[in-house]
Amino acid sequence: MKNQELAPIGRRHFLLVLDGGDEVPKAFIEFAGQNAIAGASLQGIGAFARATIAYWNPRTREYEEIAVDEQVEVLSISGSLATAGDEIKLHAHVILGKRDGSTVGGHLVRATVYPTLEVFITTSLRKLVREKDPATGLMLLSRMS
């Protein structure tokens, strides 16, 4: 386990409101680049016209994609923005509410917003770094610099 106390002084707080047709995670990565964000947490709500989520299978060490080809409420999106080499990566999970009241959730692969997605982003005081974990093959948060 890794941990570090993060004091609120020096943090930046953003409200990012995505519009219908915006693509996630592309919008988050562009926003992070435009605002020099090298580490942040995020949480929000909204809706998607469609999405692809995934379940990570520890046996195969691969993500199994789940298509959600219908309008859904984003009951929760939470995750982080971190660096991986020279890139910013989004790692987010979602809980999606369907019309019949059922839910589906998992790792967010891609989604199209409709009509909106409201996300609060809080930057880290330190750069968050993802590196490939040899045991799982996943890009895990490995350190703060």
C-alpha cells in the first residue's frame, strides 16, 4: 500500500461540464493537458447515449468489454488522472442506471455524453505516475513525484 497526506493548499478544483456528443475519456485527457494536470481525482454524475465498460478478468489478465448501447444515467463516475510516460491517462469506473432501474458498472472504456456530464476534478499536489505492474499487466498507480 502507498499513501501520502495531501494538504489542500495548492490544489486546484474544477467543475467540468461535458456536452452532448462529447467523448469520454478523450475530453478528460484534453482538459488535463490544457490545464497542466499531472494528477487528479474526479467524481461526477450525468448521462451517456452509449458506453463501453469493462470487467478485468484476473484469470486471463484481460479486460472483457461490455457494450451499453442505450441511454443511461451516470449514477456515479469516479477515478483519477495520472501520467504514464509522456501521456495523461484516465482511470475511471462508472455505475450506470438503465431505464428499468437496473444498473451495470465497471471500468470505463469509452462513452458518448448525452445530454450532459458534470464532473468535479481536484488536482493532486504531486504528479501521479502509472507504471505497468508485472504481476497483473495493468497500468497501476505506482508513485507520486
